[in-house]
Amino acid sequence: MSTPALQIESLVAAYEPGLPIVRGASLSLATAEILAILGPNGAGKSTLVKAAAGLVPIVSGKVWLHGRDITQVPAHRRVFEGLAFVPQTENVFGNLSIGENLELAAAILKLPRAQALAPVYAMFPDLQRQRGLLASRLSGGQRQMLAVARALIANPRVLVLDEPSAGLSPKLVAEVLAQLRLVRDSGVSVLLVEQNVKAALAVADRAAVMVEGVERIVADVQSLRGDPRIAELYLGRHVVAQPTARAD
């Protein structure tokens, strides 16, 4: 088997000592795959991906990026290891134009501006056409696309997103998630937290359902569609008794 793009092993993470939110979760993201993390509110989805990105303290467990242990690597250094994170909110600078947002990312990473921006503009031609427009004037969907594009300036091997569809209309949700397929097709692995189950299953290759800080089901999306266990887990019935099921 090939080395996973991102591997999370028995991860325990907490904002406060002694109060873990993630309680031993394990996930494996393949190269050029979209893996969606689903689950009810409070399941620990966002905490899990933030811990993987170095933004929440890890109590125990490991995070591996293409076979390299990055558990103790500071968050600001993980981008240089090949992991980029797009938060749910405050993910662009509204007082800067589209072009300036992207140029700033290139400058911070000390990358040649033209060389860094060319592949991103090729993937997001609408951003190039409107590159002089202030980010504050963008729609919610356009802001999310700009946030993803800015993250891709670092040429990551793994892109992690927290609720990219939050607050968007169904049409914009479809557009934003469709762009993630282009990202995957370029060879980047994508891990995303998503509350919109239908939209997530439409774009992902596999999905993990988390409950109470642990993954309960990890399977390909075809297997998950119509699976009655998802409703049970979301509604909180038989959660403790439900064994973890995996399908590759």
C-alpha cells in the first residue's frame, strides 16, 4: 500500500486540560482523495482538523504527513511541510483586493509572485478576471474560492478545510465544492469538515462519520448513501453500541 497523504492515529485533542473533545480518532487520507468528515454538532469534527493543522493542542496520538511525523511541528511550519488549512471564517483580508490577497501569500512564503499565482489563476479564472476587486465586495462563495486559492499558493500536498459551505446558498455550495474536485484532480488531497451531508457525499470519495470525538463509520460515499446507520448516529440512537466500520 502507498503511504497515506495524511494519517491521524488515536488522536486525543483538547482546548482545556482534562476536557478532550477528540477522543482517540483515527483517519487515513489517500493521495488525490477527498475525505469528508461528517457528524452531528459537537462531534469534534472541527477540533479534529484544527488539531491536525496544529491549531488545537494534541494530548496524545500522532499526525503523519506523507509518512513524516508532524505531531509536534508548529502550525505555522506545517504549511512548509505541505499542509494548508482554510478556516471557516476570517479566511481572507477584506481590505485587500483579490490579487493582493494572493500576492501577500506568495510574499509570506517567499515565492516568486508570477510563478506562484499562475497555476492558481488557471484553476480559478474568475479570480483572475476580478483580481482588482476588494475581497470585502465578494459573495460568500467567491470569498471561499479566494480562501482556497490563497491556500494553494503554498503548493500543498494536503488541503484541510473547515465548513467551506457554511452560510452559502445551495447553488454556491455546489460551486465551491465543485472547485474542490479540481483541486483533487490536480493531485492535492482534500480533508474537509462539512455539515451539508448531501453536498459532501456528492463531492467526496469517502466520508467519515464522527460521534462524541471518535469516528464511527469510515466508508466510500456509495456505501454511505442511504445507510440507516448515518441517521441513527446523527439522531444519537445506539451510538455507543455502534461499531466502527471501514470500507476501502
